Amino acid sequence: MNIFDKIVDQFAKKDPNVKVEIADSGVYEGFEGVKRLFLTMGARLFARKGASPLMMIMTPVIELSRDGKTARGNVAFLRLPLP
């Protein structure tokens, strides 16, 4: 299992509304879309010399609804290139 498999494994597999968007890469919907983003595009982008897929999460915020059935999150991060 590589790092991208581990990232994908963190997403909800059974929720048809799961989606991910990274910068201007577009919106990838459904678990298959999440896999497509990280296992194809992500792997190619971070395979280049000097690229780093590791991101330092600085201020994660997760807000749960009153009924506990939904949540939304906001994360800011700083991404530094490898020397």
C-alpha cells in the first residue's frame, strides 16, 4: 500500500455524495472520483523530482450538525516544496 492508497482509504466509501477538490484540479465526485484523483493524477504530480505530497494541517475545523448525521470541515495548510 503506497501513500496514495492510504489517502484514498480515509474517504467515505459508501457515501455517494463524497467529493474532493484540490486547488483548481476540478471536483472529483463519488469514491471512484476520489480514487481517480489520488491514484492517477496525484501519483503523477508528486512523482516529479522535488514534489512533496505531504501537507502540514494547520487549523482543522469540523462542524457536526445537531442531529449528528452530517458534518463539514475546513482545513488550511502550508505546503512546502522539497529542497
